Amino acid sequence: MNRGLLLALGLMAVAANASEWTPVFADDGTGDWEQNWFLEGNKAWVTNGADGMTYSAGPVLKENASHAVLWTKRVFSGDVKIEYDYTRLDANLDAGVNILYIQATGLGTDEWPTDIFQSTEKRWEPWMKSYFLHMNALHVSYATDGRYVAARRYPAAELKKFQKETMFDPKYSDIDLFKPGETWHITAIKENGWLRFVAERNGERHEFKWELCQFPPVNEGRIGLRHMWTRCSRYQNFKVYEKARKPNVLTIILDDAGWKDLGYMGGDIATPAIDRYAKQGIRLNRFYTYSTCTPTRAAFFTGQAPSRSGIVYPIQHDDHYGIPAAADTLPEVFRRNGYKTALIGKWHLGVQPELAPRAHGFDYHYGLRGGWFDQYTRENPETGYDWWRNDGVAPKEEGHTTDLLTADAIRYLKGAGNDPFFLCLSYTAPHVPIQVDPKWAAPYEGKYETQTRVGYAGMMAQLDDSIGRVMETLEKRGLLENTLVVLFSDNGPSSPGKKWYIPDDFHETNFYGNDGVYGDVGPLRGWKAFPYDGGVRTPAFLYWKGRLQADAWDQPVIVQDLYPTILSLAGLEGASEGRDFLHAADPETFYWRTPKNLALRHGDWKLVVYNASPFEPDLKIELFDMEKDVSESNNLAQSHPEKTEELLALLKREFRKDATPHVNQKLLEREGK
């Protein structure tokens, strides 16, 4: 069994057993309770010991300040099963009640946000007496002074008569259970429209159940342990399970980030948030893209080499082509399998409506259709305003594009509900123009020779903070364990020097210049738009908490390989020229084509061909041994003629598979190509 299969074995089991319970939370009670819980209550306390977690509310009977709730930090979605061992420790049988809250949230108003954690102060005195009126939750009361077991549905603010109108039928009375010192194993299951509460001890079993259709459903939220007044209890072996769900997929695309522009790659720009997840994931140390934006994005979304559909160069505003209508794109595959699909950010695969994101499988798009613009005005000097929400032009907004995209992604994740999603968060940074709030660039002032590089570093720092906040949102919503995250840069950084297409006087806000070094390619040769590794080799990793083992993946991977790999991890299938690299053999050949250049990597050897008319006698040919010469500085074409001919034959074979390329000749002439 190969290493990739071992890495993904657990994922296949999940996909094959979607009806089984999957453990997602466990706390035996002996460790630090604050790792998994947060406590609300003026007078409550929690301690951990070898015998479990002891938790008590305040000592005064019928005093609001003596209420307490212990909430999970994690949010749970869909059907859930909760198990724990419960021991009542206080001796007073006439004092208060224990309550289990299931999937609790706030009402979702400004005063009571959906995330209960955001309004913790509202559940202390003087608010404690009425906090339950402002929640959405299921609730089971047990170990009560009235000797009953009952279930309720919050909220009650609109229902007026709390006790009657939120009580599920039946209420179980005369229940002589949960005496002091007795340890009961509790199981609560919310599944298929029913809520069951089971108490077991020494072969004795009691089951209570309610049909949930009596009230609107509860599908997502935290689990809480509420103690009213003097209740003191011990909890052990607390576990939560969810039904195996279709995994979510979040892809994050950086725009023109260099191979060494992330901290974990050895770069000198601090990216602690990205580094954290990269180091816990599968780091693709030899990840290849194409040398410019459009071809890489076409390869990613279609799973095909972009030249197969004639895409060999960035699409311009006056071009009228993009991903072929017949292509089965990644978002189309996900949507066909019940996923919500969204692109937040850059598209650059066609600007006309019939070529735009929603024509290729995305339910939702917020961002730009073109390749670049002013990071603050969203205007391009040739095309004008390029900011869209779905099929319409979006209103003008203030702020840096990175901040707007991040805010929309967080909003999307918070509102995703229970449906699985495929979200592509495609940033416009650190692509030119180099614009960023000085607070992000300040740590790098004086560190580099040019302000362009200072601003570039600031853009990377801002990106890192943004991605950290997106990941934090996944974690707070309990989605991290069920979300595959893929991050990569679309190509290498722009070459040093002035960019002819950026007017000197066009960008007014926080502009760090248009000349000098941009990104860092480390020992690699070349930049964006070059066929060398500096233009086509970028940082990339896969992360899935608890599902993918941390690993340094040194086998070569190309961007279209992500198409089948992502689908395989999600338990889906789609036609692709790429390969599921976690399970397939190492690749034989990678092929690149631009209007002027061709390149091919076969094993450890790479061939680069320069000429506008390929395969003419005066071709400039370079051959490199990539295992020994990562900088592509030693041309071996003359000394290894047989290897050169072997790779040239493979190059011709790949070339013949291509469609007639779409090339903007005006642009090529302007660039002097």
C-alpha cells in the first residue's frame, strides 16, 4: 500500500459509511477543561481530576447569579449523538436542575449574535435570568427537583408563554433517577426528526424520546451543560458524534506569490497563520503551475492542460474566449453532487456573461472577472470598474480588496448552513499594483532595497492575517474537521522592473511603486511568464484536520492533478487529464506552452524551447538535470544529444494534442515578444 493511500485511508472510510456516527469531540474530564469549554456564570467553578471534571453552579438557591452554563468551544452540525458519564454530587434533592443544551445559538440579532461566544457577557447578572429567552436550542432537563425528564425548544421571546409553548410532548414525570453518588451513562441522540435521551446504570436502562416536528428544527450550534443554582456534578468521558457528512472544500489561491514568499518555505516574510496549517498538512514541495494566471486557473478548474483548449496566455479584456462550454469544471462536478459552490475573488477566465463564473458551475460569485485592478478602487486603466456580485456590477465599496474578499468569505462560511460547500477564495494579492495599508508593510521598512518589495511583503502579511481569520471561522463553526483546505499560488512573482501596463499616476492610495524586486523565488531561475521553475513552481499544501497526516510531499505535482485529488478525497469522480497524486504512480511528463515558449519535464530532466515557430532548425534548446541543477543554470543540450532528442519527441507529441491557441497578437506586439 503506497503512502498516499495510507494518508487518505480514513477519508475513504468516511465516504463509504456516510450513515455511521463519526467521533468529532472527546474530553475524558482529566485534562484542562478550558481546552474544550468556556464557562458562563458569576459564581460557577470547574476543576479537573483523575476522576473527571467537577462542575458546580453558585451556592445560593433560586439566585440568578448562581446559574451557570458550560459550553463547548466547538460547534456541531446536523444529526448528533452525545455520550457522557454523569454523577450527581450535591446532596440536596430539592435544589434546581441539570440541563443539556443541544446545538444552541443566539437569536442572530445585533444584540444577541448567532455565535453564543460573542455575547458571553449577556449571560451574567443582570442578564442571566433571561438569557435562555434569546437562544435557539434544544434542551433536556434531568436530575430535577421535580423528578421529571423533559425536552424544550428555545427561543421563547416570541412565544410569550414559555413553559407551555416550548415544551415537547410528552413530559416524563415521577422519575426517581440520578440520586447523589450514582454514576449514570447518558446518551442523547438527535437524529431523523427525533430526540432520544437514554440513562443507563448497572443494567438498568431508561429511554425518553420526543418527535421534533412539533417545533422548527435546530441544525447547528454548541452543546451546553447548564446548572441551575446549587447543582454540583461530575462529568467523565464526554463524547460527541456527528453523522458522516459530505466534506466541504475550501481552495485558497494566491496571485503571483513566489516559491519562497511564505515563512514555512524558508522565506523572510512572516506568515504564521499559513505556516501553522501548512506544517500540519501535506506540503507539496515540487508543485507546478503554469507561468501566468489564466492557464493555471483553467488547468485547476478543468483538470486539463490549458493548451488543450487553446489557453496559453492571460485573457485580455478585448478577448472573447475562456473555458470551453463543454468542459466539466470542478464547481460543476460539486454542484451536481449536492454542493453549494462559490467563487470569491479573481476569475480571469473570460469577462463576458457566457464565460463568467456562474456559467461554469458557481452558484455565487463576488469579485473580479478580469486579471488585475487598483486594490482600492477596483478600476483598471483600460477596462474601468471590474467588481461583480453574481451577474451584476457590484456597488462601489471602500477598503482594500483583500479585506473585502476576506469579509465576504467569512460571511459565506457563517451562513453556509448544513449543505456541503465548494468555496474558492481567489485573492488578488500580491499581484501588482503593490498597494497595502502601511501598517502591514511597517515591519519591513528598511529591510529591502526597494519600496516595491516592502509593499509586497506587506501584502503577504495582510494575506496571512486574512487567511488566519478565515480558518478561525471554520474552527469556531466546527467545520475544520470536515473541510479539506487547499492553498497554492497561481504562478511565480513578476519579474523585477517597471511594468508598462501600470501608469505612474493611476494608483493614488498606499502605492509602493512600480519598479524593483517583487517576490522571492529562492534558488530557482526565472519569474512569472518564464518557463523556468521560478515562474511555474509555487508554494502549495493540503490541510484537513484529523484526516490528512502532516507530510513533506517531494514527488512532482502539477496543478491539474488537484482536480482528481480533491474529488477523490471528497468521494466523488470526474474526468481529468490530471492524476490523483495521493494514490497514483509518480508522473512521467509535465508540459508547458506559451505563445513563444515550450517546456517539458520528464523524470528529472527538463527541456526548454524558445522560438515563435516551434520545431524550426534554429530553435534555442536548453536541457537541465533538475535533480542536480535546481537553478537551471547548466545547459546540457549539447553534451546529452540523445536525451535532448528523447524529450523533444515527447514535446512534439504533447504539442500535437493542443488546440489552436487563442493569442492576443496586439498584446504580444506591445510587450515586444
